[in-house]
Amino acid sequence: MVVVVPPVTTGEERYVPAVGAPRSRRHDELREFLMSRRARVSPQDAGLPGGGGRRRTPGLRREEVAVLAGVGASWYQWLEQGRDISVSPQVLDAVARVLRLSDAERRHLYLLAGLNPPTPEVVDGRRDMCDGLRRLIDTWMPYPAHIMDLYYNCVMYNDAAAVVLGMRQDRTQNCLVDFFVDPLYRSRSNSWERNARTVVAQFRAACAARPDDEGFQSVLAEVSAASAEFRQMWAQRDIEDQGQIRKELNHPAAGLLVVESTAMKVPARPDLLIVLHTPLDEANTAAKLEWLASPEGRRGAMYPVAG
């Protein structure tokens, strides 16, 4: 016999049972995840008075989580049971606060509940990773590598990026601005026109994740004021995810270089983007990059022979 339960409203959420709806692994994982997180938090940790008889299980009861989060007890029970219910970011944040979830756990809760996760935050204990990241891009030598922040401000670069891409302390500040206005980079890039729309589309995707962020608005104002080409491409409203870009560079000492740049994020530092350049099997690029990193190549890069 099928029992039809009428819709129940908790004040924040509504549950409409789907008769015969199949369970998913996501719902099962949601149930197990919430139960395990609830077991970690004691009443004392949650600010509840102690005592009151023996508890059958460690951690908070479901009813206590519901009260502390300001949601209905039945609704939280359905959530923990992995039922297909409607949830809001505000209520999930309240549950995450009661269960003392880390930022990574909070994002995991969003995913299990079927919502887009919030923008990741940098954990205080992982803000000082610069030495490790410096070792990473230096190990990438003799190939160019650099690191940007969310706004494409250049954080650091290796020697190959200086020699090949023209990055330099007295000029390189923001990689998007330099892409459009640095005459040295543009003079070396044979693929500038082909790659420009991709660069702009990827920056728009980054901006879309933080539409009210003043940091993005500041960069947009600077590059828009400096480049009519950027303004024209920005108006197209193209969107692309970060990925790989083929770059053809004409170096004054080494000639044609063909590399593939790959942009990667570090989960522990979601505010940073690592860009690694890998030589492609064209124009003897790998050997040329190795030569440019050698003492002889460094001298040649400093005093290139006019061609």
C-alpha cells in the first residue's frame, strides 16, 4: 500500500514526496555525510546545556541540529535521510554552521544537496604557500611558468617566463592588461589575434563568478581605458572556461617557439591560477627553450642578433 503524504512546509523549505522516485548515490552520500558530521559535534560544542540523562549516541541529535539551524525537525530529518527535497543556500549555511563544517565540507554539502557550491575560500593556515609555489614554477624550468591571482595580477614567474614571454619587474603587473598593451609581448606573439578572444572570454567567465567584486571592476576599467581592441571583444560577451591555449612566439634570439599554456587551480589556494607552458613538437621548441635557459642562451637573449 502506498501512503501519500501531503506537502509539509517548515517555513523555509517544502517537501513534496515523489512516489516511487529512485534514490541516487548522491542522496545516500548526503545521508552518510550529515550523520558523520553530526556525530562529531557535542552538545557542549554547539552551546547546548549538558546533562539531562544518558545519550544513546555521541554527538548532536537531529532535533538539536534542527533547532540550532532554525529549521523544522521533520525537514532536517528528510534532509539527513537523503530525500529529494527543496533546499536553499541560506538553510544549508545554517546547517553547516551548526555542524561546524570547514569550507571544503560546506562546499561538499552544497554539491550533495544539488546546489552550486559557494566560491571557495582560502584557509588561513594555507595562505603562506608562496615558497612551495615558487619551487613548483622553478622546477618547470626551462619552460615558462607564472602564477596569477583571481584578477590576473601576476604573483610570480620563473626565469623562462622572463626570457620567453618578456615578463619583467618594471612592467608586468596584470597579465590581461599586458596581453593587450605590452608592445614587447605583442611583437613576439604570432598568435595574438587568434588567442585574444579566448583570453577575453576566459576573463569574463572569471568575472561572472564574482559580478560585484571591485577587484575585477578595477582591472576592467584599466584595460578598457587602454585598449579599444579589448572593448570590442568584451562587448561580444563570449564565455570560455580556463584551459589550454596554443601560443606561437617569435623570439629574437631563438626564433619560432610553439608552446601550449595550461591554466590550473590549486584547491588549497583557490585565489591563485598556475599557468604552465609546455613545448609542442614543432619548430624544435623544447631544444630552443633549453638553450635559452643555458648560460650561452641567456647571453644570446640579452644581446640578440638582428635578423
